[in-house]
Amino acid sequence: MAVLVGKQAPDFKAQTVMPDNSFKEVTLSSLRGKYVVLFFYPLDFTFVCPSEIIAFDNHLKEFKERNCEVVGVSVDSHFTHLAWKNTPVDKGGIGQVQYPLVADLNKSISRDYDVLTADGAVSYRGLFLIDKNGIVRHQIVNDLPLGRNIQEALRMLDALQFTESHGEVCPANWNKGKAGMKPNAQGVASYLAQNAKSL
């Protein structure tokens, strides 16, 4: 599995279903200047996937408030994405989610992000947090049965923005509103003296 953290996020150009259900060829680089949560899921019309896709949509306002775009990718066509959006939630659909769904029919994006399953059939549940300069700052890849925690994606975005703004690092179990740690020996000692028992 490739580690992309610290590297330029692989760009792509692909057919995408937009929030208004139009089709548009989208590039990742067009989002430069914003944070991006790029997540991969195995297939449309499956089981864990709709819960994640809907959960991202339920929290979309929180990502937008942080200047972050959410983009979903699977190896389905844009036509299948649209059909899934047009299927009611109580019938196994995802409803009118308001972020782009990218079609990776030739699997080139999944291959570039190294999230294809061993047999190359579908993508694992990869998630990549990309900063405003297009650099991957966080990645996580789950096996197919294991759904992601959307609050954790928000927490990592908050942590990245905190360290960019304050020049401090985020210790274990850090959450927005908590103290950071100065990235030196004195900072570590001071933080642990006050917080070690609550970690």
C-alpha cells in the first residue's frame, strides 16, 4: 500500500455527477485553495457504502464551514452514480447527496491512490485529507466491511487547520478546543505534566 502522506495528491480528470445531478468532467486540481476529503468506496448499490455516503452528506455543512470539499469516488460509471442518487433511501439509494461523485470506471484513480483490492475488482474504503496546496496530509484505508467514522475525518481536518494556524502539534485524542503541544522537548514535558493521566 502506497503512503501518499507528504506527497502531491495524484490529479485526475473524470466524469462526475455534480450536486445538481448534471454530468461534468472534474479535475482534482480545480479544487486547489480548498481542503479536500477524497474518499473511495467499493460500489454503488451496496451495503456499508450508502451509510457512509449519507453520513458525509449529513455533515457536509461542517466540512464546508472549514473550507473543505468532500468528493466521493468509486469504480462505477457516472450513470450508475446518478441512478443511485435517484433511488430513494428507503429503497437502498443515497438520495440527493450534495457533493460530487466521481466515476472511476477504468480504475485509474483508484490505482493512483493504491486502494484497489488485490483482485482489482473494487476499491477499499480509502480516505485522503488533502491540504490547500494539494498535498496529502492524512490517509486511512479500511477493509470492505469496515465503515468509516465521519467525526474522525472532521477531527483530522480540525487538527490540520489547528497546527497550520498555531504552529503547535496535536497530541493523542486531541479535539477542537483542546490545548495543543509546542513541538519541542519543553512543550512535550509541559503538556504531559498537565494531561498525561487524561490521555
